[in-house]
Amino acid sequence: MQFAEIKVRAEIRCGELLREMAERGERAGGHGGDRQSSRSVQLEDIGISRDESSRFQKAAEAPRKQVEHAFTEARRTQIPVTSAQIRALTKSPDFTPVQRADHER
């Protein structure tokens, strides 16, 4: 139970760090290998795949209050929170799947 929470929290923090690094020019921002400075690194340099980077950064976008509520409920019910559940918190519940697809374009 605690392991799952620690893992998900680590993924969220990793997403935050990846975004901060890109904003500071410390890593390529995902635009075909553009390097903003000689100090910037590629994801592979830090052992993270593009898919992991995407998932971690999506998890970092989840509203903090909802994330904490999910962890609280997980502890109460003894059902671990998954990374996918946290990433799903970034999707607006007000859209139907078709509206969401149109909105995301």
C-alpha cells in the first residue's frame, strides 16, 4: 500500500522536475532534439523514455487537492492508487469523449 503511494508520488515529482528542467533550458524540450544550450540533456541521458516522460509530466498536471484526496481514499479503502488514476484526474469530467477529443486538438 505505502509502496504504491511512494511510487506515484515519485512519478509526479519526476514530471515536475522534467518540466522545470525544460523551462530552464537544462534539457531538450521535446522538439526533435533541439538543445537550448550545451548543458541541456536528452531524456536518454537521464535514463527516462519519452513515454515515461510524457506519463510523469501528465501526472504532475493533476490538481493537487484531487491527488491528495485519492491518496486519502486509498489509505482508507486499502486499495492502492495507480499512476493511471492520477493521470485521469487531468481530464475534464465536463466533456464527453468526443468533445474531449475535439478540445484537445
